[in-house]
Amino acid sequence: MKRTHHCNELRADHAGKTVTLVGWVHSRRDLGGLLFIDIRDREGRTQTVFDPSDLPKEICDQAAALHSESVIEVAGLVRQRPQGTENSKIPTGQVEVMVKQFTVLNHADVLPFPVDDPEIASKVNEELRLKYRYLDLRRPEMARNLRLRSKVATATRVYLDDQGFLEVETPTLFKSTPEGAREFLVPSRIHPGQFYALPQSPQQFKQILMVAGVERYFQLARCYRDEDLRADRQPEFTQVDIEMSFIDREDLYALIEGLLKRVWKTALNMDIPTPFKRISFEEALNRYGIDKPDSRIGMELNDLTDDFRSSTFKVFSGTIAAGGVVKAINAKGLACATQGQIETMTEYAKSFGAKGLAFIKVEGGEWKSPIVKFFSEAEKTALKSKLAIEEGDLILFAADQWLNACEILGKIRLYCAEVLKSQGKLTIDPTRFDFMWVVEFPLLSFDKEMNRWYSSHHPFTAPVTEDIPLLKTDPKKVRGQHYDVVVNGVELGGGSIRIHQPDVQKTIFEELLQIPAQETQERFGYMLEAFRYGAPPHGGIALGFDRLVAILCGTTSIRDVIAFPKTAKGTCLMTDSPAPVTPRQLRDLHIDVRAAKKEAPPAAPAV
RNA sequence: GGGGGUGUAGCUCAAUUGGUUAGAGCGCUGCCCUGUCACGGCAGAGGUUACGGGUUCGAGUCCCGCCACUCCCGCCA
């Protein structure tokens, strides 16, 4: 068997050539005498013709009995199609292969779902698609995603190699660092009762590589987090992990902008403008109510705190008196929102801790609202001008402490955008990509319940240099040298300049995070020690590779760009994992299982 | 852990207020068909309405439980 051409290769000037094609039976049209079979491989498809006047009956019968997706090999003569029978829908539509020899390489059973019909195949229950992932991946859309992912990975490697980066692999069997994401544990057979952890990210190793003098490191690194899944979160995922020595934030921005420019050019043949705009965490919250703004949908937040400071509407003025703020968005054209939708929004807002969701519907020239009667003329005028209120608008308010008020309206804003989209009142150009850097995150956040500070990003993030004195006096004000790269409301990645001075690192660990010295030593001792032996200033970033590819493929679910993804409950429907193991295996690992045993599934019926 | 959505033939979907034998398209099986490409024509098979209970003269439809898939909250340094 030697194929001479792939199935998207033959053109009119191949006429007269004898060729061999291999591939899958895409479709079969049996006219009783003449039989057409479209043979498909990953490149495309080609029509083959079985002519009974030319071939033994057995061959024609055998070919006529084939199911879709059987794998065949055909050899024959390429010829120009008879006039009037060309098919302009496919690139090989000018020619066909007159079959001389034919072999069935694998006879396919009837399929659980159609692979050839994109209309139906794209609507097939995802459960079925995951169970028969190999069939799902044959669909052109999925094959395209796999191919695009591969191209982006290669473009990334080439770009970073051009920039002098070394690709270094780091261990998958790591040590548990019980802070941050929940880890997957791997019991040690050789060391009874001890465990490895799968890395949440190669964070510590990449910093150590800087101490090791690598200067420029990258890796398409597999990371593992035992947390609940989302459309854009899987328990195992891939990061473009990057770390560099002797840099500041500007160097990093330039590097990543160059990388994304290259990737967008390679994948979509698009030139994205650089540098990306930059927005501080505070401004992002103030304007968009979220630290990963989608700037394509308008409806920015407005601050009305000053306007309602002495309002007779106590819900607002009272909140302000207690140190809170009043914010509002204008959902243009949403005055038609149903009672149900307003209720949904209110419930949604409440789930984030809002007490309620005040609103004004601007309909029929009047402001319909349960609260507007409390507003003075001056307050109404301020609203009207600040929010540019027009007929048909829906105004939504949040009154709360700053962060809460912002976040509530931020979520409501995204919800409104979805409603407007579904009503056709908001359309977004699918080729629009709004990149931005979100910067100046607070280094630390305070956990009221635990009564302690924790790292907003991770404990290795360097404070902004001029804020270092504030560490001991006013930790809340310390900004971190942290940055997130965001596109269209998706956090593509984040990173920071790291701490490379052992004393600053020690202050963070022991004085602010209040990790006891002994524990710091046990968990991070090797890092602190490494920093004592010549640690260069360094920083880096990690980009979510699955999210990156998903955006390029125009899908919201990273499952569409991962060959073998997990379900929302972390199972693999194709291999049926996770699964029980034998008592013998457990014994070797010194493990007793206390969980109730799941009942074994009934034996599969004989096929 | 919590909330929402979905589950009817192999696939995609329908089934009025709880009311006859649960339907359609595609696929599948058989027969016919020599220029189709969504080939066409005729005939046929195919259902534990996810699963387990309950209410009712009667349940795909209502109630309770449960499972799977999915979206979201929590969670994701």
C-alpha cells in the first residue's frame, strides 16, 4: 500500500495519471449501476467511480455494501469529469478517479452519530461526542481545531527560540505546596505514606531555573489543579510558561505582544496592533466591574457617589455614609426587559451579596421605577447627564462597598450584554480582539474570616519598588508588579516580576502571610536558600494555551481544542476514568480506601 | 457543596389541559435505479420516554428521589 496523493490533491492536470488514494468512505451514492464513493482523508475528499462495465461484479457489490467511515484503498485512473458533472463545491470537483483496484482496509459498523453532516454533527450531544471522541475528531471543525493548535504551538516555539529562550522540562512529580489550588496527589510506593503532588504550575522550578542561569526559559507545560471545572477550566491544562532574568515589566510586555502578534498572524493571518493598552486594576473595576474587562460591549460603570451623598433615598446615602459607593450602568435599549429578567438580575446580584438591584426603565417618556420618587431634581439631572439616558434605556444601580458594588455591576453588565446579543441589539464583530494589560493589582488582599492577608497572585510577586516601605505600615496600599493580559474579557495569562531578595521574601512569608518560620522553611526553604546563592532579578508569565487556542478557533469551550478533555465532573467518557484499582495496587502503595465502593456496572452484553 | 438547563427511536427533534396504538427527518435493513455529489423511488424494522418510586380511571406530561451531560456560584495562591 502506498498512497500516491492525498484526497485534496488531484486537479484537472492530473488527468490520465494512475493514482492510489486511501481514506474513509465519506459518502456513497449508488445509482444501481454506477457507484460513486467520496473518499476522505484529513486533507479533503475526492470522488471515485465504480463502473460495472469496467469492474468485476464482486468488487462493485463489495463497494456498494460499505458503511460510511469504512477505510478503503482505491487505485485507478484520474480523469476529467464529463461535462456538466463537475462539482464546484469541492476543490477536487473537476476530476474523479475511475477505480481499477479496491481494498477494504477496515469495515466500519454503523456509526453512533453522523460524522459527515456538519449541520447535525455540531448539535450532537456532547456526552456522545466525548465517548466516541475519535469520531468527533474526524469532523472537519474539530480536525481544524487540532491543526490550528499544533500550528500555534509551533509558532510559539519558533518565536521564543528566535528570542533566545530555552525549552526546559520540569518535573510532573512534585511536592505538595498546600496553598492555592487543590492538588492531585500521587502516592509513593517506595516511601510509604508519602506523596508527590502534580504541579499546579512549574512556578517554583522556573524561578529556580533563573537562579540556575538559564536567563530565558519557556515550556508548553502541563499543569494540574483538582478544582471544579468550567467551560474554560479543565483539571489538566496547558500553559505557555515563560520566565526571564534581568528584565522589568516593559521587557515582558514587549515580548508577549510580539508573541501574540506572531500567533495571530500565523493562525488567522491578522495583524493585531501593539502595544496593547494598559489599565490599572482600580480603573478596570471602576469602569468595567471586573479585572478582565470586555471592552467591546460598552455600558461602562458610572460613579454617582457624590451625587447621592446627601440624598433622601437612604439606601444610597446610608451606604455612602458607611464608606460605600453608588454606581450605575446604562443598559442601552433594555427597557423592554421583562419582570422575569429583572428578577433574574436581582437574584444574580443578590448571589454576589447585593441587597437588591435598583433600576429605572425609561419607557414612553417616563422613568418607571420603584425608587425614582425618592430622587430630587438635581439627582435626576445628574443621572440623566452622567448616564446619557434616552428612551428605551434600563438603568441599574449598585450601592455597596467599592469592590462589591463594582463586581456586582460588572456581572450584571455581562448579563445585559448576553440579553442584548440574544435580542439582536448588540452585535460584536467576530474578528475584533481587544487586547489589554491589566496592571497594578494590589499585592495582598485581606481575608476577613481568616483575619489574615493573602497574596492576590502568589507569594513570589514583587511589590512595586516605591511601595516596599508600605509593606510594614499599610499593606493594603502595596501594589504588586503583577500583570494580566486580557482579550475580549478573557484572562489569557498573568505573571509578575518576582521577588529575588531573600529578606523581602521572608517578610512576605512570615510577617504578612503569617506562615510560621518553620513551615516556610519546610515548604519553600529550597527557594529561599537558592536566593542566597546569586539570584538574578527575574520575572515571567504564563499564558493559558487552551484558552488562547479556543479564542483563535472562535469557541468558548476549551473542550473543543483539547483532544481528549474531561467532563464537568472530571471524568473521561471514552476510557471511563477515574476507575477503581486492584487491591494489589493499593497494597503496593500502602493505601486503604475508605470510600464506599461504587457498584460494579453490569457486564456489557455480548456483541 | 449550592442554583439553573437538558435527557423521548442509532442521531436531531415533535407530541395541545394528564387522554386513542408516542410521531417526523436523517440513519439502518430489503428491493429498484448507469452521472450522482443532501442522488432518487418503493417497502420495512427500530421505543423500559435516563433510572426508581408516587398521585391518578389514565403519566412522556404532575409530585418525590436518583443518575448522566451542561452552564453558573463557591473554588481556581
